[in-house]
Amino acid sequence: MDAGRVWRLYHRGELIGEIDEQSRDFPWTYGRFRPQPGFEPLRPLFAAWNAAVDAEDDEAMERAYDAVRAAVTMTHPDGRQVAEFLLSIEDDEAGFRWHDEPFEDG
């Protein structure tokens, strides 16, 4: 793992948080989440995602995923935009998986 890798989250072009990468367990990456002030209005989206996952509610997971992806973009540590990702944020912990190509429906 490359030490010091920082992934960044944006909402409408504004930096809303950073994830300091700490570990990987393929295909997941984990890190410490450092929110910026613009993150607070989006926190409920991540709470809904976490609740849906905990409940194993596929329909709620899909709605929550769509809401997060409509509101948030992510960049690699080198600044390139991540094409597709699943992201969980709870308190100061983040877990995500990403892909360089958009996921296909179906």
C-alpha cells in the first residue's frame, strides 16, 4: 500500500471530505474520513446507505446508492475522477470500492 494516499470527495465542485487511505482488503479500501463543512448536509445520505445495508434491504440500498452517486464525486489521490464507486462513511471511518469504468446496469 502507498502511504499517504488521499482520496477526495466533492459535491457540485466543492471539496466536502478527504479519505486518508489506511488499508485495503480487495476490492475494498478503508481509511479515516476527514469531513469538510460542506459534508454535513450530505451526512443523511450516508446514514440512509448504512441503514439499508444493515437491514439488507436491496431496494433501499439502490435508492441510497443512487442518492449518494447523484450528490458526490470522488477523485483518486492523483486527482483523476473515479468513474464508479460504492462508499460508506460512518463517523470518521470510510470504506469504498471503485472502478475506472462505470458499472453496467443489469
